[in-house]
Amino acid sequence: MDSNLLSRVEALRQKLDGSSISGSLVRPHLSSRVLINKYKYKTKATRAKRNPFLPVKLQNAGKLYERALDGQKLAFGCQEFANHLKSLVKASRHHLLLWNSEKVNAAVLAAAGWSPMPCNKTSGGPQSLILKCSQCSEVFYLKLDEYLETAELESRFKEILTTAHHTGCSWRRRQSYDLEKNYHLNRGNLYLEFERVSNELRRCQDWDMPQLENIDQDAVRPLARTFDVSIDAIALRSLSLVLKGYTFVNKEIVECSGCFQRAFITTIENSETNCHAKWCKYHDESKLTKMLLKSLSRIDKSSGLGERLESLGVHLHAV
């Protein structure tokens, strides 16, 4: 083989191996890296139609930066609220806190995004709760002591709960969970109560329930056919308890699905005893029954199916 060819092949091999390159490789300077570092902490309320830091072909690529708090999950629905409320009620059972106020209670705490922090039962004192926000991880020591029902605390309670969040937390920029619309009984969430009653009756339909004489059965008898239950005393008694907001823990104990207070069924049998908290949506135990009966009375059974469907559409649109 030609010696010149061999020398050229050897030179090419050395170049490919990199043995002839002196020094270290340096990554080329990218102007986009400077822009990202410069503007990554600067936020914009709304995205502009054109990003001046990107070429035309990358205009739809999105922002050059993103704040961690902006990307948090903002969904807070009925289930999340119920989980927070149940944990708050459970935690306050170990403290000397009596949620007797309609404006200062566990529901208002849960609606502001607070949940109890897992800790020792006596941590923070017997009249305080250690709360934590799941989004900004801010810890808040709530000390109510004997001022639970004062007018000053009631007027500033929501403000205190809002300002206790971190400055960049989404709970400070948006309104709290609407209790009047999503928690308390109204026409808009009546279908959720209908679903709850149906599911609870279906769950305990095979239980061997004892019969109690003092449970009011006549008030719920018109709803027996609606919820597909028999008109015997035991079935009507179960329907009456569920319509009062209770769910069955076992054959002897029930738990309120609004304030999560527990009670013996024999205690509820006494008509003078209301086991719900004052702020609970089921504190008026006959309210749900009256609302369901009123809704059923609006149905004109003599009209045709098309008219009834049209009426239902108008009602849902109004809600």
C-alpha cells in the first residue's frame, strides 16, 4: 500500500480518536440560557401573544420559566374538603376546643385550606391546634382559649386564616371554599344528598337493626318509595336516621356526615337530643326531609315525559 495513503489513514484515525485535540471541550455559549436565568423568577399574570425571547417557530413552546407555586394543584372539591374537615374534628377531640360558633368552627378552617398536623395530642397546649397548609407547607398555631365566641374573633377569623398562609400561596390569592354553596343544604347540592342517602341505605340494607319506638317514621314515610325502601318500622327507622345526616358505623353507633360527631342510636331516640354540632348542616334534622318533599311536590306526574324532561333541563340550567 502507498506510504502516503497509510500516513493519511493514520492521521484520520488520530483525529477521530481525539488524541490530537489539545485542551478540554467547551460547550458553545447559548443566549437562551442567559435569558432563562435572567427571567426565571419574574412572573406574568397573563401570557403575551408573542414571546420576544423565542424565535417565530417556537412561539407556541410556552413560558421560559415557571414558579413552583404557580404549578400547584388548585383543585379543592367536596371530597378534599370533607377529608380536611374530618381530620380537624378528629384532632380537636383531644383538645379543649368546643366548636359552638357558626363563624368560628372546623368547617371554616377546612374551607380556608388548613388541616391538622400529625403530632402529639398535647402538643401546643390543650386549647390549641397545630395546622398545616398542604400547598405552601406553612405551619399555623391556632390558640382560641376562652375567646371562641367573642364577636371580635368572629369578625376577623377568616382574615386570620388567610394571612397565615405563605405570601405566594394560592389560598391567599383566591377566595376560600364556599360553604354556603358547597357545604350547607341548598337546591344546588340536593342531588348529592339524594345520592348519599341512597348509597347508605343500600350499604346497610342487610343489617339486622333493632327497632326503636321513638324514631319519627310518619315524616319520612312519603319518601319510602322514592328511596325504594319498605314501609316496615325498621326500614323507616333507618331512613329517618340517614335523612338526619347520619351514617351507620355499626348497629349501635352512627356518625354524622356533616360534622363527624358520633352517637349511640339509643341517644338519638330521645327526641329532645340533637347530637349535631351547632355549625353542622344537619343541625336542623328535619330540613333535608322537607327539602326533598318540596322538590318531589314540584313534579307534575300528569304531564308527558317530554315536558318533564324539558322542565328538568330548565331547573338544572337555573341551578
